[in-house]
Amino acid sequence: MARKTALPGEVNYGLIDRWTIGHVGVGTWLGLLRVPWWGALIVAVGWEIIERPLKDRVFYKMTGATQDTLGNSIADAAATMIGWGVIRMLPPQPARVK
């Protein structure tokens, strides 16, 4: 069953929603793993691409699992890259010697 696209006031409609912090968190994790920018971008955009069919086929029983608007998908990918970028701007920590 195809899920409806989010409407104004619903989760997945605006640029920022309750899932934004999760996307920043994934980007932060990717930055800590020292994944290159293109790898983080592939993860961010790739998730947004597979999220739509997953919501139709796997998460269809979840209440409120509306489809993202285009703006929300772009903002989610940008949030991932912001998390990645903030971590990558920090200087690398030297290895600890025992």
C-alpha cells in the first residue's frame, strides 16, 4: 500500500522535523569514522531514495509513516552532511600512548 505524502503540519513535511536530529547523528557518526565526503553523501542520498519504498513495503504498519516531501528529503540529506561536516572540521585527536 502506498503511503501518502506528508501534508502541512505532519511529520516529514517541513524542512526540520523530529527526525532531523537523527540525520545529524548519522552524519556525526560518519564523520567520526572518517568517511570521505562522497561516502557520507552516498549514505545520505541513498537513504532518502530507499526510504520511500521501505515505508510502502516494510513500515506500512507504522502510524504516521507518511512519505517525505521533496524539501524534507533534501533537508534530511543536508542535515546528515552538516553533522559530518562539523565533525570533520574538528582537528584530529592524536593517538594516546600508554
